[in-house]
Amino acid sequence: MAMRSRDLTPDQLRIIQARIQPLLGYLSRLARRMEHEGFPVHDRLYMFTRDAQEAVERLYVELNQRACSRSL
């Protein structure tokens, strides 16, 4: 049987969350630097950076919500 996200324990979810936290910080700082340097909002590299930041942030929040709800 294949593993699914619901099979992950709160500890496993927190481990994943801890591993992606540095990436989220890096992408946030990179996007801010790009904004500060004047990257146009339609620059593809800037757009991909923001998309990646938003996706990792959504993943981080989802992991947190699942870990908290399973700890109750």
C-alpha cells in the first residue's frame, strides 16, 4: 500500500517543516532583494522566485496545520 500524507506523524511533519524553513527564508530574502534592486514585476526570474516562495510558504503552513491538528 502506498503512503499518503495522512500517514505522516506529527513528528515527521515537523521534520519536513524544519527542513524547508531555511529555503523559505532564503526565497523571501531573495525576493526582497530583487524588489529592492528594481526587478520589474513581470521579469520571469522574479516571478518564478515569488511563485517558489509562495508555494514553499503554502507547504510550510499546511505542514504546520497538520502537525498541530494531529497533536491534539
